[in-house]
Amino acid sequence: MNIFDAIRKHYNVSGVHATTAPDNPRSQFAVDRYKNHLPKLIKPGMRALDLGCNAGRYTFAMEEMGAIATGIDFAEIPLRHAKEVAQKRKSRCQFNIGNIAALPYKENSFDLALLPQNNGYLSYQTLESLTVQLKEILSDNGIFVVIMHDELVKRAGEETLLERYDVQTGLMEGHITLPGKGVYAAPWVFWTVAFAKYIIEKHLALEKVEQIEDNRFMLVFCNKKK
Ligand SMILES: C[S@@+](CC[C@H](N)C(=O)[O-])C[C@H]1O[C@@H](n2cnc3c(N)ncnc32)[C@H](O)[C@@H]1O
């Protein structure tokens, strides 16, 4: 099974739960982490894209901050939940099924793209191809916001890598046990902030790297077309 199929399967099987459902206050903690950061980047009427939106908690949050927000994800089950919540709330958020590796959007469709803690699901090649796509899809001066942790910071002090680690691809073949549902492949790619920055900066201009928590970083890039 390839990395995309494995991730899609595990997110469809795990479905939506209290800590991820945008209509459950217990999921709010994830949005609150960025309450001093995201609102500063979002201007009223901005067209914002949530990459790997799951059930849409960041998509809805960006709408509440004034954006015209769209979420995309390749797992149908959480996306269905997002659409139901949008209908109930009479939200204008759009939710699209699709793979980050091949986005279904035309040139100049968004002013901001957010990748919130989802880079670990992307291979090095996929993050670069996403960045190249964003060069077209983002408007002039549109921004790409990546929120990520750094595997080396996480592992400081450890002498061994816990998961099986492939030196050529950076892939760590982890597994996740979903209570009552079984054990599923949960591949995760070894990312450092420096490497993500290096790849994205080849195509978009770095604006800033901000440390949000001990091991949570926000990288902001700008699409300078001219
Ligand atoms: C940890 S969840 C985060 C969801 C959301 N950002 C949140 O915090 O509620 C990661 C999501 O990214 C999606 N995802 C991972 N790789 C993807 C890809 N290549 N294309 C589309 N969606 C992807 C998964 O299906 C999953 O819903």
C-alpha cells in the first residue's frame, strides 16, 4: 500500500471524534494554540485554503477570522462531517475531496494556504510539488503557512529512533492502534524545520519562522510573482 492509501485509510477508519469535530468544544484546543498567530495573517475577504482539513476545524476557524475558506482532504469520512457542519452552521466554507499532491485549483485561486501539522504525511518530493503548485494557485503576494514540529527537537536526548526509519526517503513506518478497530499503518516522514524551509524557499520567499511552543513552529512564505 502506498503512503497516500495508508494515510487515507487510517483517517477514514478513525473517523471523527470529540477532539477533532469542529462542532465539539473539545476540539477547540487545537485552534486556540494559534490564537496569537493565525488571526494576524488573515485579512477580511481573503481566500484561504486548509490543506488536509479533516473535519474542518481550521477551515471554520479561518472563516470566523474573516476568510472565505476552503478545505481539502482525501479522506471522505471526515470531509462528509465537515460538509454537514457547514450546512448546519450555514457556513460558506467549501470542502473538496482531493490529494495535496495534485490540487484541483486553477491559477490565482487563493491568497493563503495553511498546512497545519500535516507535513509529516508528505514525502520530501510531495512537499516540493505542493510548493510548486502553490506558486500558481496562490495570488501575487499570497502566503503559504506551514505549522510543524521538528523531529530532531522531539528526539533530543534519545539515542535510538523508535520507529523503523528509511534513510533514503526519511519515511518512518509507524503504526496506530485505533481502539476497537485494529492496528493501521501510520507512515510519517522525518521532517526538520531547516529542511522544510530549504525545500519551500526554492520556490517561495521566506517571510518568517516563529516558534509557537517548544516544538511547534510556524513558517510563513510569500508568493512573489513579479
Ligand atoms: C492530523 S489530520 C489534521 C486535520 C486538521 N488539520 C485538523 O487538525 O483538524 C491530517 C489530515 O490530513 C489529511 N491528509 C494527509 N495527507 C493528505 C494528502 N496527501 N492529501 C489530502 N489530505 C491529506 C488526512 O486525511 C487527515 O485528515
